[in-house]
Amino acid sequence: MREMTTGSDTRLPFMKMHGLGNDFVVVDARDMSWPITPAMAAGIAHRQMGVGFDQLTVITHGEEDAHLTFYNADGSTSAACGNATRCVARYLMQQTGREALRLTTDRGLLQARDAGNGLTAVNMGQPQLDWQDIPLAEQMDTLELPIEGAPTATGMGNPHCTFFVENAELIPLAEFGARYEHHPLYPERTNVQVAHLVGTDHIRMRVWERGVGITLASGSSSCATAVAAARRGLTGRHVQIDLDGGTLWIDWRDDGVWMTGPTCHVFDGSFTRDFLESL
């Protein structure tokens, strides 16, 4: 019998991880050169012809413990990805035996720590509340945008548009999210959240991510929704957010917005030469 050739001698390994079903391909490129192009990222993201992911995360050396770069499923980049940061932080803490890390991203310096009981917490930094920092196309009050439904705009290193509705389950998110991702008030497009209050400091939220679509969870969207709810007086600054994939706990403190939740390292693999050349 002829021996099957895997073609995996490219030595480009990857890890598949997820935080509440928000799934990632993670490449630890600290000891190798791994140039990414938008076409390569989009090809890897394809769920039938690639590996599939919501975001691709590349780990490189940085001024602190590591630097993280994020790519969306359409090949575009994002300065922040909260759940991916938590997944990578858990991986690096297990690798080093440490309980706290300092990670750099295009968003800036992010602190991560072991929160106990298998949970990982990341400080996503202070929210961006001024129109030019989010950014929006023109000067306006970010608490209630001049859009039907009066959503709130928030920056978490990426732009967000949060709608508080009577019942988030009833919103046709595929059509709704696609429409507002490309709203002219958001020159860099936006993540879109629909949320309603379940109880005191308890939110149900669904998310459409720019460049991705509907996702089971989103860390930065959860932070933005918690900030928006607190600004509008709907909740306090420490909230539970239930997403399609599970629950995150958000705490908006004086030093930033802390996000805590579970992570999962699903499997390891490597890209074949044939696949990479096809991209």
C-alpha cells in the first residue's frame, strides 16, 4: 500500500482555540517568520476549504511578554480581540507557569491574569467614548447616536454600536448586523450588538462582528455593551453578560474594563504546503 503523504513539512503549526464558541486559529510565531497576507488569512478562515475561525491571532515577541496581532475572517485586521487575548494568555500562562502577563496589541498594553477555577481575566483598557476616538464620521454625542433605536457608540480598540432592545432574541441579526456594520457614521465599519436586560446587572447580548458576521461570543463587544449599559444608567459597572456561547463577567474599574471567562484549547495542527500554496 502506498504511504499517504501529509505535506505538513511546512513546519507552520497552529492551535485551534475558542472562548465561548468565539473561535480562533492561533499561530505562535515567536521563533519563526510567518508573514500573513489578507488573502492568506481569508483562506484559512474558510470553514469548508480552510480551517475556519472568527479571528486569526499571531503571537510574536514584543516589548512585554508577547505581542498579539489579530485578523478577521475577511482578512482585515483588528486592534483588539478580547476572547482571543484570553485564550492566548491562558496558553502562555500554562507554558510559563506564571499567573499574570503583560501583552501588547495594536490596542495597547493589556494585562492578563489567572482568575481561578479555570477562568482567565484580561484588562481591555479604558473605553474610548469620544466620537473621534471610536471613530465616528462627525462630532456627536456617543451616548445616543442619531440612528433609529438610538444606539450607543463605544471604542474598545475597535468600534462598537450597541442597541438596547426589548428582546434581543427576536432581532433578525444577520440582516440587522450587516446593515449597521456599514453605516456611514462608522468610517471603519463597526461591530453591532443587540442587548436586553435580564435582571439587575445581568444582560443578554447577541453580536455581529465586522468582517466576520454572527459569532457565538465576542469579548470586546461584551466590554462595549457593559460600558454602554453603565453609561445609560441601565446597570452598574460590574455585569454578567450571557451570549449565545456562554457567559462573561465584565467589570469596568478605574484601571480599565476587565473581562473574565473560560477558554478552551481544542487541538493542534499544521498547514500543508499544498494548502498554503493554494492561497
